[in-house]
Amino acid sequence: MNIQTDKINSLMLPLTGFGNVGGQSVNLVDEAKAAELGEALKQGDVSGYIEKYGTEYAVG
């Protein structure tokens, strides 16, 4: 098998920040961006999402 690593993208669920719920540290999900990512995944093409938001992990 020949895997073309330049064709692979790594994405994380988008976050707005971090918080504390019931004494537990939590990641706060960016609901709007998560919905966009979900729709892109349903369509089978995340290229537009990546073009808009990139692939770097950053809160905000």
C-alpha cells in the first residue's frame, strides 16, 4: 500500500475555549464551526472548510 501523506489532513473539533463544569476541565465547542465541519464531512469534502479555517489547532 502506498499512502500519499501529502493528501492527508488532520482536523480537530473547533473550540471557543476551555472551562470548568462541575469541577471538571472541559473544552468548549464552537457550535457554528462544528456544524460547518459536520456538513462538510456529510458532503464528503472538507476542502472548503480547510480553506476557510485552516488545519492549525487554535482556540477562537
